[in-house]
Amino acid sequence: MKLEVLNTKKVNGSITAPPSKSYTHRAIIMAALANGISIIKKPLMSEDIISSINAVKTLGASVDIEEKNKILKISGCFPYKPIDNIIDTKNSGTTTRIITALCGFFPGTITVTGDKSIQKRPMGPLLDSLKDLGVVCRSKYDNDCPPIIIKGPSLVGGKTSIPGNISSQFITALLMAAPLAKKDSKIIIKNQIKSKPYILITLECLKKFGITISYDDKLDNFQISGEQIYSPNNYEIPGDFSSIAFMLALAAITNSTLTINNLDMSTPQGDKQIIHILKDMGCTIEIDEVQNSITIKNSSELRGIKLNMGNIPDLFPVLCILGTFARGKTILYGAKHLRYKESDRIRAMHDELSKLNITIKENEDGVEIIGPNKIKPNTVKVYNDHRIAMALTILGVKSNNLCIPNIEITRVSYPNFINDLKKIGVKCSII
């Protein structure tokens, strides 16, 4: 399915931020580990989230989807009462990493696999740490990637160290599994931790579901008591800054006024930094913390910036678009781990923007862009990556005609992406 995007001078109106994918994943899986019924309010219902729902169902949890009321009713079970010994996580990296760790408690042998993209995602550091904690596990093809075969129940606890500069999902997986072990656990983070806000989200959710973890301010040393019990909870999912960053960027490059609702500034989401970034680039933004809304208004000419992307990697594609239309040089660095996402996002954004006559240089850990640029018509690819697809769509409003292939991939994190574009006036249609 292709989306044709036409030149759009202005956008206007208001939209509601979609629920956070990160919070929804964690809430569903934690609810499935609690013995009792949890209510998850306003969950994101996307393809990635369906992967987590199907995974916990395989382990024995019951999940009722009440679309009318926008809730999930989850009856958890631990120990597991499995209905199968294979879990297919499709394209969800978060599901893959967390469920792999939790399968250390599976009563028997189970395989965790996914699509072609997932089968290229590195898992070695997580597997090594799980082995330190007693788990019998291996990569089916001995390449440290899925499919992963786990023989349980074997996660007993203990001490492990894991690099913090590859994927925060490894750390999240260990933090969610270790409290269920028989013994206490100690997790030491080596190297500078990347995507730290995602660890804070995990810790916030764990606390809500009754789990206690001791840690220092640097988040490089975690002490976890064993034999803890997840408690059922009624949990409301906050709006997602990662997804709504694309709409804010759209307003910025078209010098438009746009209001986004359902954004809670008190959450530890790292991608709320998009607000400060846009201000630094010359945008005017008003925050209403009572109404949980943000309004971006007609802005002056965008100016280039230099940004460390270490803790905000999901903003990289959209910041490439902002840099394309900003005057001067934009330098995005510190994000080598972006090469191990759904795609090599550094290479992907470099290659696609280069095709469109944009001045961009690829570095090992990011890119440099000199702007502003005028777009030269060409065909583009999205690499089966939802954030690449959304970024190129936003770029399309400044072109005469840009066709985005495989646009359905945006359902992974933002199911209403196209509808919201049309609602605020973007000229686009499915072809």
C-alpha cells in the first residue's frame, strides 16, 4: 500500500496523541504476570502491541479487548499455564526481548521467534546475562539472533553485567524477570547507558505493579530481591511523545499552528525533549499542563542544532527532517545503537535523503545535514521501519509529489497516522 503525499502549505487544528507504545507493552506484560485481574485503560492497539498480547496469551494469561470502552482486561497467571511452545513476536523488538527473559520461567522448552527483521536483531548480551542468572538458552542458528530456544524453568537469579550502550530493552527484560527468581539478583550496567528514559519508564511501571528494585542515580547498579509478586493494577496509558513528534515537526516545517492533546509532561518519556529541541530551533510552543496539551505556533525560520541522540534515539528520523529545512548545519550524534533498530536508521535516513538531493553526511554514530534544502523528486524506501515511513511522509509535504511505499507499517506504533494527517489538512491519499 502506497501513500501519495502532495505539497501542503499549511496545517491546522488539533489532534490527540496516540497512547504510548512503550508503556502499553510494559503494562500488558506486567499485568499478565500478576495473579488477578488488571485493567489497562486507553492502551495503544497497534501491530506491535498485538504481538505482546498474543505472547502473554501463549503463556496462559487471559486478555479481553473492550474496544468500545478502550480498555484491556487482563487476568494474569504466574506460574505460567502455557497453550503452546512457540511465540512469534512478528516485528516487535520490545516483545521479543522481554518475553525471551520471562521464558526463563517456562515449564519446558519454548522458542521465541519473529519476522525477518527480528531475526536480524542482536540478542547476545541478553542471552549472556540470562545464562548468568541460570537460564538455559541459545540462538537456534548460533548467531545471537532469534529464533531463541529457552529451556525452563531455569531462571534462579544471581549476578550479571550487561552493556548499556546497545539496547535498553535488554535491561528492561532483566528488570522485569529478575524479581520472579528464587534468589536475589544484582545487575551491573557496563559502559554508558543509552536510552536511559526507557529504563525509567520500566521502573515506574514496575513500581505501579508492586515490584521493588533498588538502584543508584546513574542507573548502573540494580539490586533486586527474589520471589516478589506482581500485583494487579488499574493503569492508564499516557500519550506518546515519540509518535507525536512527527506532527510537531510537520507544523514546524510548514510554519503552522497545531495543538496536540493527551500529553502528560510529568512522565519520564525522553522524547518529550522534542519540545525543547523545537524551541532551540526557533519554534514557539505553549504548554498547558492542566489540559495536558501542547500548541506549536507560527515559528521563525528553523535553525540547525547539534544534538546527542543517546537517550532519544527514536527522535532521530524526524530530527533528520527538521534538519533538512533548518538553516545551517544540524549534527545528530551519539546514536550508534540506531544501527540495530528495525533498520539501520542512520544508513536508511542518509540514503533516502541523499536520493532527494538533500545535503547529508553519514557518520558512524549519526549524520550531519546542511540546510535548508529543496527536494528533488525520486522514489524512496522505508526499510519496513515505521519511523522511517512516518519521517519521509512528513518530508513529503514539502515536495510536489512523494510516494511512500509500505505505508501500512506505520500501524506498528501510530495506527491513526494517516487519518490524523488528513484531519489537520495534509494533502495525501492511498494509491
